[in-house]
Amino acid sequence: MNHLNGMDAMFLHCESAEMPLHVGSFHVLELPEGYAGDFYEDVKAFIGERMHLASVFTRKLANMPFDLSDPVWVEDEDIDLEHHIRHVTLPKPGSNRQLEQTVARLHSSLLDRSRPLWELYVIDGLRNEREVAFFVKLHHAGMDGQAGIEMGRAIFDGVPSGRKVKPPRPKLRRNQYQLGVAELAGAAVLNTGRQYIKLAKMVPDMLRAARHLLPAKGEDGKRNWFLLKPSGLVAPRTPLNVSITNQRSFAGRTVPMADIKRIAKALEVSFNDVVMATVSGALRRYLKDSEELPGRSMSAAVPVSLRELGDDTANNQVSMLVMDLVTSEADPLKRLRRISSAATQRKASLNNFKSIIPNDFPIFAAPWLISGLASMYGRSRMADWLPPPSNLVISNVAGIPAQIYFAGAKVVSYYPVSIPCHGMALNVTVASYNGRLDYGLIACRRALPDLNELGDHLLAEHRLLLELANAQAEAPSEPAKAKAKAAPRPKASPLVKATPLPKASRPAKAAPKAKAKPAPATTGKASLEQEPASGTKQAL
């Protein structure tokens, strides 16, 4: 058996019918030319041969007696692929809107906890007959975004013909659906003891790191406690900050990776800064249209990976940062630079705590205690009136840079589908894939019924930032301008150098000097003073 750490278990305990806590990905596939087989049957055979490559496919939960401790992962010896892999056909005409609605509906239902926590749907009936789609969802208790990418590498191939996969070694079957009560109780006691010991060892480091949270000392050696403003700890209320239902809306949008990199390079910000500014500008447009844009700046909860390089274990190793979206700033360039500055400060502060953030912690009777509190929070609709800690979730998951294939079909898109939650009805997650950046927008349908409108605003904001970046790249830099202005004008030099005459031959009175004509203005100065291009004016 394999124990869930405290962070993994929280995704189980906080789950409810209104707030399923699984993540997914949605892909459009292009079938090989001349394909005449049954792709659904091919996928079942394909996954059946590769399930042993990722433990998420074969493990299920075993609950502790009386729910006194977190559950454990055990191996499922009898996996029903007919249950886990399902077939959906779109009604005609099979449009993109119908495809998005189908993904939203499939994502809204809970996973069966008596089985391995994953489901895969093959979707056909698309307008293009050579295309099919598949949607896979897995519980967040089993993996974070980066671990999901590792699972993807187990089932995707780099060539259409696939790769030869070595079959699993035969294992001794225990023919046991669940473990015994005594075995589970003993494991719970031992694991809880290890958690307390691990937590006790971290306490000194946690106390030292906590000092960084205190306000800095002034010249008099005293801390200014008035710097800790309560208003800075909560976000302004918006239509996104409500209790949610299990109804979902989904929208996918795509932009070229080259555009994002060009914007980041020209405006001297990071890749993530561009994504945050694009979402910020889209939200500003969306809320301004309905006159619901708050006066204070909105903020986003951004998951940050705590995973060490090379660690591919299928669990959660994440923390959360609250980032300022600067939606109160109308100028897109100023907004982007302020987002970049705030993000740099937040990331620097995280480095002081990253090594001591616990992801495995004991809570006595956590399954029924945390589940009860989470259920009370959702059913009492406390999110409708409590101040929100942030307005939405924005996440950037590193994807796969090369072309990949699934069961012989070419993968065209890689849209992530994540989790909206009570108080934050919108989640925007991006994944990079083969020269493109795919935005996956998932929301509570009652809170944001017109999610595609927000997706269109996102593309408009991306185009605006690209125009500003192109204008910035074409314009001379500020140091070049300053150097051109400071450069001295050339002086006319005499053709023959004058030599002093002897005293006897010098005239009694010197002839008056000829007044020099001013030198003509240089072409460089004229070009600096000319009007900017009309395209730049329109972009600004």
C-alpha cells in the first residue's frame, strides 16, 4: 500500500458534488490517411498494453476504519476497461461549440472512488471526418499538473507507428477487494506517527522563515505594524466570487508560442508575465462591458510547483501564490510591467519558504472532519458573502515541445481542463505544445454562461500586446535616443593649419574673424523627432 500525503488527501476531503476535484485534458486528433478501423476499440487495446507505465491507471483508494486517517493507494487487480474508456458521438453538425459543451458536461461528474480514479472518452462525429477527439480526466489527489505531463509521456509517442512497450511482469494475485481492518489500522497508526515526526523536525525552520512575514524594522528599530493592511489580504468582489454548482462551461483558445516569446523579449518580461497580462486584459474587457469591473485591482491564485528537478512521482507538490493582476490600470504596457514587478517580488518571497512548506501533515479524523467543514462551506453558500482571497485561478503547465501521437493518430491540440471552486468560479490553465499555447477556460456555467466571450477577449488582448511588442521592437531604444541627442555637432575644420607669424611681420591690428555658419542638423536627430507610425498610434 502507498499512503497519500496530507496535501493529496485534502483534494479528496474537500471534494463535493458541486466541486469535483479532478483535472483533465482535451485533445483533437487527426486520424491517419485512409484509416478505416474502429478507433474506440483501438484505444482500449492501446491503453490496455500501457497501463503499467503509469500507476494512476492501476491504483485505487482503500479507506481507513471509521475514517480516522487518510486513505491509502492499493493495486486494483481487476480493472474494467469498458468502464474507464467510453465512447461519445456528437450530434450533427459536430461543431467546435458542441465539442466544448460535451467536454464541459463530461468534466462535471464525479469519479467513482471504488475504482482507479480516471476516465477516458473517445469523441467522434466531428465536422471533419478525419478528426476525432479524446478527453481524459484524473483525480487531483493522484497527481499535480507536472505529474500529469509525466503520465502523458507514458501514453503518447513521438512517431505514428508508436514504440514497442515491454509487457509488465506477472504479479501474484491476492484476490482481495479491500485490505483487512487490522492491516489498515496498523498502517494508519504508523503513517500518522511518521507525519508528526516529520512535521516536528520542520518546526525550527518554519519559525525562522516566519520572520520574513513580519514588517521590516524602521530607523528606530521598531516594526511598523500598520503596514499589514487587511485590505491587501483579500480581493475585490466580482461575479466570479460566488458559490458554484456542478454545471460547467468550457472554452479553448490557441495562440502561437512564437508570439508569446516575441512579446516577452520585446517588452523585457517573462513568459508567465505575458500570460498573466493577457488574462488580466481579457477580464478587464469582459467586466467593463457589463459595468462590473471593480475599482481595486483583481488578483489571481497561481499554483507554484515545489517539485525538485527529475522528480516524477505521481503526487501533489504545489503551493499557491496570490498575484496582482493590476486590472485597475487601463494602459496595457503599464499593466504588464506592474504585473511583472509584482510577480518578481512574490516569487522572491516564496524562495524564503519553499523548502519548508509541508506537503505531508497529520490531521486526526481528517476524512470526516475536513469533509464536513467543506460541505458546510459549500451548502451554506458562505462564498457569496465572505471576502475572497483571490478572484480566479491561473496556472501554466509546462507541456510537450514536439509533435506527439496517440494510438497512431496525430495529436493536434492539448487543452488543459482544470478546477473551478467555491469563491473562484473561473480557472484559466495554459499548456504549451508543439509551437502553440493552448488556453483551457473552465467555469461554473451559472456564474459565467458566456465563457466564449471571455475567450474572444483573450485573443483580442493577445493581439494588442503583440502589436505593442512589434512597435517596441521597431522603435529605437531609450539609450540610443539619449546617445543621439547627446552627440556633439561636427565642427568645420580648416584645410590648412595656421602657424604663428614672427613679430616683425605681424600686422598691427588683426583682421576681424569671419563668422562661422551653423552646421546643418544631422539626419539622426530629424528621425528621432518624426511622428510615430500610424500603426503604433492605433495600437496605443
